[in-house]
Amino acid sequence: MLKKLLLALALGMTPIPSVHAQSIAFTFDDGPELAETPRMSPQQRNQAMLDALAKHKVKAALFVTVGNGADRPAGLALARAWGRAGHAVGNHTMTHPDFHAAQVSLAQFQQELIDCDAVISTLPGYQKWFRFPYLREGNVPEKRDGMRAFMKAQAYRNAYVSLDTSDWRLNEKLIEVLESGNAAAVGPIREAYLAHLRQRAQAYRSLSHTLQGRDIAQVILLHHNLINAMWLDDVIAMFKQMGWTITTPEAAFADPVYQLVPERETAGQSLLLSMARSLGVGKVEGWSRLVDDGDHEIAALKAQGI
């Protein structure tokens, strides 16, 4: 208990008793994606995700990367459909630049936010929520602190992620096998995907107890992609079967943990991993799986000949 108290005090907040059931809010990055994929058109992918959310009465958030589609009428219509369905619409820049790249200046990155805001502010569901591409918030103090001050001046919230995933990696594998015509591999990829999300969820929940001594409201990062168009229904059902409560991003962000601003000079990662690194917490159970970008699942599929 003393260790937990010291961790909480080091983070500048009072520990909160574990009185809330585990909850999770769903958020999706990089949408609306107009790239072609096997099986589904962009419109079909978008509708499939919205249908899965509606089936489970889930209100989520879409973080728009304008260059992926919202700079064209067809893509903007897909983003508008999220707002009309009651979901939040947030900012994920114009072109998804890496803020840690030497050639990306603070001024250029700030302009990315401003230009994206001009597009999404016309949409229903618009929120002044910003999510950093790759979850990279600045690898030098000038960038990190400059962006924090800029966002505060713009009244923008940092849309932190606590439950990071590598759904993008398994999405790449899914597209690869579909394009190769290996339909038999689709089932194993689905199982690997669900197992991946379950493992990440359990590990991040454990980490929240190590750092905060309680269940925080988890915010999961998924993407506007084919794997979620195909299996988001299964993903939500799995979390319900695990006993997790589905909440909204707005409600999750009200958890005091999302007011923290840890030092983040390492590569992009979840808020919980950033907190752990900032405090010098040693590697906890499942740590290697949290930072492997889905290597474990890809290796297991390879062992099956996929």
C-alpha cells in the first residue's frame, strides 16, 4: 500500500479507492480510410463498424486523419456518419506526421492540428480532442512543452490512450492473406486478434492497479480498418463476456488519471506505460507483450503456416 501511495503522490494526485467496475471506452484512429481492401468497400467498412457499435449501444470516438479520406466528399461523408450516429469526432492531424521526426517542426505540427480542426469542426459530434499520431508527444522538451502550451491555448484536450493495441499489425496480415486467396487463414487471424486484445486488456488492467491501486476507465485505441469492420462485433462481445462495462470516451476522460502529464521523451505508448517509465517502475508481468507490436501473434500465425 505504501508503494502505491508513493506512486500516486509522485504523480501529483491522491490515490482513489477501487470502487468502480472495470470500464472501457472505444476509440478509432486514422479514419475515415478510403483505401481499397479485399471483401469490403470503404463505405461497407464504415457501415459495418457503425452497425456493430449500434448493435451493442456503444458510443465511441473517431479520430480523423483528413488525408486518409476526409479531404474528399466521399470520405467526409463517412466521418459525418459517425457524428450523426452519436459518436464523437476528434482530431488526428491532416497527414499523420511523426512529431519525433527531425524534419517535422513544432510550427508545422501545430498547423496540422489547425488544418484538421477546420475540417472536423463542420461535423456533428465535433470535440476539441487531439490524439498524437503514433502517440508521440515530442522527443525534446521544446516540442513536448510547446505542443502542450499550444493545445492549452486552443482549449484542446489530449485524448490519451491507456489500452494500446497492435490491431494495425494483424490488419496487415488479414489483408495479406485475403489478397493471396488463403481464405482458410481468416479464422485463425480472428482468433489471434481476439486473444491479442484480451491479453493487452488484462495486462493494462494489471498495470493500472500497480500505478493507481484501482481500475481506471480504460480508453482503447483501435483503427478504422478492415479487421474491425469484420470483427468489431466480436470484440465488443468479448469485453462484455469478460465482465467489462462499456462507457463513452467523454465519461472515461473524466477519470482523474487522464489529467496527468507524465514526462514522455520515449517513443509513443499508452498513458499507463508513460507513467510507469516516468516513475522508473520496473517491467511488470506481460510488459514485453505490451511493446512487441503484435510480434507474438504474428509468430504464432507463422507457426501455423499463415
